[in-house]
Amino acid sequence: AQSVTQPDIHITVSEGASLELRCNYSYGATPYLFWYVQSPGQGLQLLLKYFSGDTLVQGIKGFEAEFKRSQSSFNLRKPSVHWSDAAEYFCAVALMEYGNKLVFGAGTILRVKS
Amino acid sequence: GAVVSQHPSRVICKSGTSVKIECRSLDFQATTMFWYRQFPKQSLMLMATSNEGSKATYEQGVEKDKFLINHASLTLSTLTVTSAHPEDSSFYICSAILAGVGETQYFGPGTRLLVL
């Protein structure tokens, strides 16, 4: 069955430090992959997506993610974290054969310390 | 572009009453909308897929008669929680797919439902 794993429930980084949030997926076909961010009590905002082509994807707010087929991973990175990046981050894979349904990971809560 | 709104943003109701939540795509036509439910400190769980002009497709374990979905136009889908009970209290989020693009879901801000 299709699944998305975010192994880190919580991550704390210092402001200005680099960040990497891990995401692994299990999916038989070529995946469409997404990273969304959610602030408390809010909906989800799309950070970036991967469909095909260049495996390093640039997103909004200075985020990027790299698709590694051999590792079934799509890790999110940011070189320098800002306090406003504190939020919950969700990785998701789209099931194209099921009408683009999204399967979400459990989420990673990012805390930024000053 | 690709803005999705939800109304209301939060609602409190008595047990046994019904609550309607609207999801609108403001600047695009959405052939497909999705309804999710999110419990505190958990991820989003897909409840149903709503296609304009046809019946919604519900995920396993979601009661069709309890969570009525109507997708009357390319910009509006509604979720009605019928005979709500405290266990229905949750955060409900909708999303919409841009017609003709198909791959990316744009999410609404969510509706917080509290059933007393």
C-alpha cells in the first residue's frame, strides 16, 4: 500500500541554522510529491512539488527539496531557518491512478529557537 | 491565484444538529474538490472526493449519510455534518484541483467544528 513516512515528529533548530526534514515514500509508480506547511489553526500552503525533470526542486520561502528515486526520498531543506518558519510540515504523494488523491505523512513540527 | 476559501472558519453547535461547511475556489474552476479531517496533533485524513455534477466518492470508514457532500458548481462544494455528535468535533479542510491542470491541490484555511 502507498505510504509516506516522516520519521521526525519534532525538530528544533536555531535561527539561522540549516534545516532538513526527511520524507520517504512507498509507491509503485512514478510519484508526484509535495511538501506543504501548516501554521496552527490554518490550512495547508504548498511549498513545492515534484512531478518530473530536475530532481532538485525550488519552492517558496527559500525551501528546496531533492527527489532521490534510489532512496524513495523527498527531503526538504532550507539553508538558513527564520523564526517565522516554525510550523508543521507535511510531505505527501499523489495517487494519480486514484484521481490525484493525496496520502500525507504524519507531519514534522518545526520549532525555531532564537 | 488558486485561492480556496472555507466558511465558516469555526462553528460551535449542539449535539444532534446539522452543520454545513462551504468550500469555494475563488479564482479558478475546480472539477474536483477533496474533504479532509484532521484531529489534534495528527495528519490529514481524506474523507471524500467530490466531483462537480456527480456523487462524491467516500473513503473506507466514512459514513455517507453522516457526511453529506454536494458539489453543485465548479466553484462550490459543501460538506454537511448531519446529527453531529461530540466525536465529530475536528478540523475540516477542503482542497481543490485546478481544472485542466490536475496535479496540485490547493487547500482552504479549514473549519474548526466543536460539537457540545
